[in-house]
Amino acid sequence: MSVTASVHPSAVVARSADLEGCVIGPFVVIEEGVSVRRGAAIGTGSVLHTGSRVGEGCRVGPYAVVGGEPMDTAFRGEPSFAVLEDRVVLREYATVHRASGEGNETRVGAKTLVMSYAHVSHNARVGRGCVLTTQVQLGGHCEVGDYAVLGSAAILHQHCRVGTCAMFGAGSGSNRDVVPFSMARGNPARHYRLNRVGLQRRGVVGERYRHLERAIRALRRRDWALLEHLAALSPDVRALLEFKMSSTRGLCGFV
């Protein structure tokens, strides 16, 4: 254990834990082989299980759990990881399980906010700058693209995806993919328009936005020729088309 860490006397920290310039609060438990980087703060009662990797400037807890064993019947105790990239905020009682499969990882991208009681299941990958609101539940192997927002109590079936800059509405549920740049809600969730406010915040305006508007209409009408034409003009539409083509679960429908 690094001497540069500030560790509360009530914390239980394994000798092999690698702590660098971080703050460990009261009643925290840190198991063997965990690493916590500079500027991170682990709040009261939080648990970092073996396989946890916590990046610089992260805030974890109180009472959050990182690196719990995957709830997967295929898991056999093999070594795997749960990774929080730099400046992730994991609020109270949130959980991030480590991956199933030797050497695999569950990953939460830099500057993502995971609110209270949310759960990121085994082998899930959450992008940079995302917001997982209170009680969001991600099934195993889910993928959430950069800057996506998932509303309170949204549920995503295992192996499903929410695309970059998408908004998946509060209380929604889906066993299919939510396309990038869109808004979807309901149970089962359905697309209904572009995520206009989210796109404006990311600087997607003017011609870029108009290309995406046409692309969403083409996708709704299943006008593949127009969609391919727009993809040749717009990198954003190309990303949308590639997302559609790579889907294994299929896409949510449209209202």
C-alpha cells in the first residue's frame, strides 16, 4: 500500500492494494490487487473487490461496490476486472460488477456519472461523459455510447446498446438497440425523434443536424438508399448506419 494515500483508521485495506495519492474514507474495504489512482476519493462504507481499477479523480460512494463477482452462471472464479476511468463519479449504493471470462473487463468511461442505486453488470461498457440516472439497470454485455443519458429506472436487456449522444427515457425498458443521436422511451422503448438538446450541447447544429434529421426520417421509412446517400455526405450519418448494420439485437421501433 502506498504511503502517499490518506487512509482512515477504520478502513480495511489489503497489503497488495496499490493506492496512489488518494483518500480512503471510514469503513471502506479494499481487497487484494486493487488499484486506486491519484486524486480519487473512496467514500464511507464502499467496497473495492479484487479486480477493481479506479482512475484519477474518481469519487466512489458512500456505500458503492466496485468489482463484485458477475451474476453470470458461466462465471467460474476466473480473474477479471472492473475499470473506472478517470474522473468517474459513482454515487451512493451504485454497483459495478467485474467481467465474466478470464482477463475481460467491465468498463465505465471517463467523466461518466453513475447515480445512486444504478447497476452496471458484467462485461458492460459505458462510454465517456455518460449519465446513468438513479436506478438504471444495465444487463450483462450492454454497451452505452459516449455522452448518452439514461433516465431514472431505465432497464437495458443484456447485449443491447444505447448509441452515442442518445437519450433513453426514464422508466423505459428495451431488449433492442437505441440508435445514436436519438431519443427513445417506453416499454418496449420506441424512437420518436433526435436528441436535439443533447446534440446542441455537443455542437451538432446546422448542416450536421439537418443531415441527421433526414437520416432519422429515412430510417423510420426504411429508405436505405437515402440513408446510404446521406452517409456518404455526413460522418454522423455514417456512424448511425454502421451502428444499424452491426446490430445483433435489432433496433427499437419508431412511434
